[in-house]
Amino acid sequence: MSKQNTVIADIYNHVQEKNRHPFIMLVGLPASGKSTFVKSCQEVFGVGYANVISTDDYFQTHADNNGVTYQQAFKEVSFDVAERAMWDDFKYSLGKNEPMIVDRTNLSIKSRSKFLTHLRGLEYIYTNIAVVFNPDEETRKKQSDYRFKDTGKIVPSGIVDSMRCHYQFPTKEEGFDKIFSVSYS
């Protein structure tokens, strides 16, 4: 496992070597560092280089535009509406062959396959990369507490526990060319 900046450098080198656009799928529990990783990627690759595919961004934009917290936006906006907007964004980027980062939990083979099936036959355009975030629970809880103080966003521990029970580590057989893991020590 590698530190975040090492993983970003490894992704950059892999993308250059393959000479294809990155399709980066982040995999991890809530508050495991996925969105922070996106910000770091944007610093290296450039803001706007890759389209970030995320329902969270939809809720956060609603919150920012309406002067409410993320939690309030989550209650005000139907998840189905945010999900449809996210899929529209994904399909738009796919149609334009744009680099993408999918910033969701993506914990199961089934949830990942919903994206990966669209990429079959596009190996000449995309290199499919999974980035796995698996901090120890103490670190994840600290990050969750910080995120709550910073944004008002929280995922109840019972939901996180349920997600953890259904987690399946990504494999190359799913369609990933490369799988990286981010360490926290």
C-alpha cells in the first residue's frame, strides 16, 4: 500500500505509459479519504482535467446554492434525482471520451459493474483504475468527525457498519487494468 501522493504519481505514470484517458473509480467507506484524494488529483492533473462523477457533489451544490447544510440538502433533494444527474454526467463524459473520477463508495462488484459495463470495448480510450481506501476505524472516525465539523455531513455508524459487511475488494477480473491501495501509516 502507498501513501496518497505516491498513488497519484503512480496513476499519472500509468496513464502516461498507457496513453489513454483515466477512468478512476474510488472504493471505500464514507470518510475514508476519497473526496480528499479527488482534490489532490486535481492539484496534480489540473482542475477540470477529469470529470468527477458523484452524487455527493449534487447535494453539496444544492446546499451551497440554497444556503443550507449538506444534511439539509440530502433531505430536500430526492436521492433518485441526484442519482439521475450523476448518471447523466457519466454518460455525457463517456460520450465525449473525457477522463473521469467516480467518487462514490463503490463497495460491491455489482455497484462497480454498473459503470464498468459501459466501458467494455473502450479499452483503446480508457485505462480503468481502482483506488482503494481502507483506513483503520479510528482514522476513519476522526476523518468523519472532521468532515461533520467542516461540512455538516455525516453517515450514521449503523449504515457504515452495514456497508462494511457488504464490501468486496475490486479485482482485475471486473475490468480494472490497475488497482492501487492508499495507506494511512
